[in-house]
Amino acid sequence: MNIEELLEEIQDTNLTYLLLAQRLLKEDYAAAQFRLKLTDDMAKLLMSLSTRQLSRLARTNQFLFRLCFDNADQVQKIVGEKRDSAMMQTHASLLMSRAAAANA
């Protein structure tokens, strides 16, 4: 895969992420804001952008999102233990909210 193909995939991923974020915000603002770790100003801005503006924003050579896990230990705790899927989601949510509170 050459660099042009990689950049195109990054841009496609960015647009998909932005469209999903906008849809989540419109469906359940508070839950989406928590899940996406967005400030109120950023959430309102994303909701207000047109598809053309989202597309323009997506056309960058950098990912517009980042993993919400700050360290490898958090990921290892989630994937390293056998749990049923409901418990794993709850555990992941608790770890992410604890990390968000520590960074606030």
C-alpha cells in the first residue's frame, strides 16, 4: 500500500468518524458527548457543520480522533481477562470515565 492510499484511508476514516459523531450527538447529546469526550463547545460545533464542511475537515493527513485509553495497562485490563461482553463494556466504560476524571 502506497502513501497516497494510506492518506485516502485516513481521510475516509475521518469522514466516517465525523458523520458518526454528528449522528450520535443528534440522537443523544449527553451520551455522545461523554462517549466522544467532547466539550460542549466542540459538540455544538460538530452538530452545526454541514456535510461539505465535515468533508473539508476530514481531508487531512492526520487522524482527527485518538484512542481514549491513556496507557497500555488500561487496554490490557480490558482484553486480558475473559468476561462476558456486557461486563467487558461496563468495565471499559468505568476505566474510561475514571481516566477522563483524572485528566479533567
